[in-house]
Amino acid sequence: MSKGIITALRFTSLRLRLVVVFALVALTAAVSASGIAYWLNREAVLKRTQDAALGDFRQEMQNRAATLPLRPTQEELRRTAEQMAGGSAGYSVLLIGERAAGKPIVGASDPDSFTLADVPQSLRTAVSTERPVTDANPYRYHLVWQRTQRGSTPYLVGGTKIDGGGPTGYMFKSLAAEKADLNSLAWSLGIATGLAVIGSVLLAQVAATTVLRPVHRLGEAARQLGEGKLDTRLRVSGADELADLSRTFNSAAESLQKKVADMSAREEASRRFVADMSHELRTPLTALTAVTEVLEDEQDGLDPMIAPAVALVVSETRRLNDLVENLMEVTRFDAGTARLVLDDVDIADQITACIDARAWLDAVDLDAERGIVARLDPRRLDVILANLIGNALKHGGSPVRVSVRTEGTGAEEELVISVRDHGPGIPVEVLPHVFDRFYKASASRPRSDGSGLGLSIAMENALIHGGSITAANSTDADGRVDGAVFVLRLPRGEVEES
């Protein structure tokens, strides 16, 4: 997945979070407001209808039911119930009287729509309950009501009883019209809630675009800065927090660019100084080398008092010459001017020639099959091998074993050369620094006459080939350190067929 796709996903994710938060806030507010509005309107509508119906029923009970005889006939009850139900309130009436003691009779305004079975038992009990008459309660029987459901239609059921032995009356009013009105109100509030959520989403999109566009530009500028484009700057507009952030970024980028430029200038000056110094030293070193060669040839005939001084001059001149050559090589790597001169190299022959040229044949065991050919720079490979094997002989001691193998197949095939000594190994705290320039583990190894650049140059030559070198300690069967192992890995490359 490319960086652009990852950036787009992150941008979308942040935008999505803003939209979701806005939508949830709007939904919560709209639902809360709609719920409260619906509840208040519902109670108002039902209470208005309920109060009107119950008030009319109470009045009808007083005006009509109370005028019936103590022992009314069923026909009188039915006719009175029809008269009570004939008003504008729109409810059905059921009157219950007694033709004789303990023998109830029922008269209904509409027996097909309202019977005694439609009256909840709890309501009947409450209507028949006689209450004591007090100053606070002048009536023995109260008007009691209850909302009930028959099928999907809500109804209001109310009832009361005439004091002094009069009939008991029940009313039954449909609330279907009120339910329809409340359903319409609910749909209206639902649509309003949906519109509020949609509006909040659109508002969130606008807010996200306003906020995220500068953030996206800031992220893109930070990415370019991380890629080394130190002249990257943000356009500052406005005086809000994002504008302050852009100014801070520009200030940090400008400071970083200045510091990097100063460091690059100092590094370039140091590199030029080393290169110039090394170049200037070569001329006098050439003359010194010629003189030391003459002195070395005449060393046997010199005064015994002078011979040690001559030997010291010869060795130190050679060491100085090697140091200058190494410094010039390091300077070429730092300047990026080092180049490979590739050729098809038989690895076994190359290692043998390296060992033979330095008279190490008696101290090195070579385990390499002939015929392993790789496309490499033979001079740089010789530098790597000379440094690794020389370091093993100097610090680890013989026998030093050099083994060659290949790993992988096809374009991924690698040449692996390991150099193992049988010395005391490398201290753990030294391992991370063995390839650092001028680093010497003098506290744990014998004092070296080298420059401290050999392993660093070996690593640079491996890297320019696209390879690497690793250092570790080997152990014996008992787990004790039994020498150091340097492993060189180089891509084998495509060998040209002859």
C-alpha cells in the first residue's frame, strides 16, 4: 500500500470521526427534543379529550341517570343510555341497575360495540368502592377512569355510581382519532430529526473540510520535510490556531534548514580538509618512502646503535602511508565519488591471491570450492578480505578459517564469506562499534598499530556492492566464547557467459 493511499485512509478516518460525532450529537439533541415534544403533546391531547369526555359523562349521569326510578326497567336503562350517548362527546354508555335486590339489569346504548366485558375488573371494583363521607370528601362514589386497548385501538373507559342506590354508569370512548393525530406528530418529529441529522452531517463535512484541509497540508509538508526538502513552507492565512501552527512549522523548518546547511558546510569543509591534507602528504610521503626503502636495504650495515631507530622510522613511515591511503579512501566514500569496476571473479582464486600476497598462507585455512564466480569489483573485494583476515590474525590469532558458500537462488542469490578466528572473541559492549571509524577496543585487546579505519573501509566497500558485514562471537560445545566471526554478504550478480 502506497503512502498516498495510507494518507487518504487516515484523512478519511478523521473526517469520518468528525461526521459521526456531529451526527451523534445532532441525533441525541433531536431525539431528546422530539421525545419531549411528543410526550408533552401526547399528554395534552389525551388530557383534553379525556377531560371533555369525562366531564360530559358526569354531567349526563347527574342530569339523566340520577332521574331514573330506584328500580328501573331494562328499557328505561337502554333509552337513558342512548340519550346519554347521543351527545357530541362521541362515547358509548352502559347503565347497570337492579329490578330487584341482587338482580341486576343492563342497558347499553350500543350493545354491539360496548358490553360489560369491555370494562376492566379493576375499574369495576374502584367504581363500586364506597368511600366515607368527610369534609374533604363529600361523595361516597367517585368518577374513575382508565385507558385500555382493544386490538390496536386505544379506548378511554370511565365509570361512576349514583349515590342513594341509583344505577351505575360506564362510558367507553375510542381514542383512535387522537392516536392518528399523535402518529402524524411522531412522523413529523421523525422527519424533523432526520433533517437535523442530515444538516449536521453537511455541517460536519464543511467543518471537516475547513479543519482538515490545513491539517492535510501540514502533513504533506511534514512528509516533504522528512524526505529532505528543507525549503518546504506552508502558506499562512488567518489568525487562528491553525495559522499559528503553520507559522510554528515554517519557523521550525527554517531553523532546521539553516542548521542542516551549517552542518553540511562544516562537513564539506572537514572532508575537503582531509582530502587536501591527504593529497599534500602524499608528496613528502613518497620521498620518505623512497628514503626508508634505501635505509631498509642498508640496515644490516648500519651502526647497531642506529639500526633500531632506522627500523622504527621504516615501520612508522609505512604506517603513515597506510593511514593517508585509508583517509583518501574514506574521503572518496564520503564525497560519493567511489565507483565500482565490476568483473567476473572466481572467489577461491581471489581469496588465495589475497592471502598469498600478504604471506598468510600458513596462518589461514581456506574452505572454498573453485568455480564459485561472482560479479564484483576485485580490488574492493581484496580490500575487504585483507582487512577482515588481517584483523582476525592480529586480534584473534591463528588458525583463521575462511569459508565460502552461496545462499538463495536466482536474482536473490548471495555470496557469503565468513572469517573466523580462535581468539578471545569480541566483548559484548564492543560489538556495536567494531565498524566505527577510529574505534579501538584497547581495554580488552592488545594494543593495535592500525589506524582504526580498516573495518570501516571494509564495511563501506561491502555497502557500495549492496552487501553487508556482521560481527559476532562463536561458541564451543560448552557455550564458551571460541573466537570472533565476521560474515560478509554480497549479491552474486549476473555473471557474463563466455
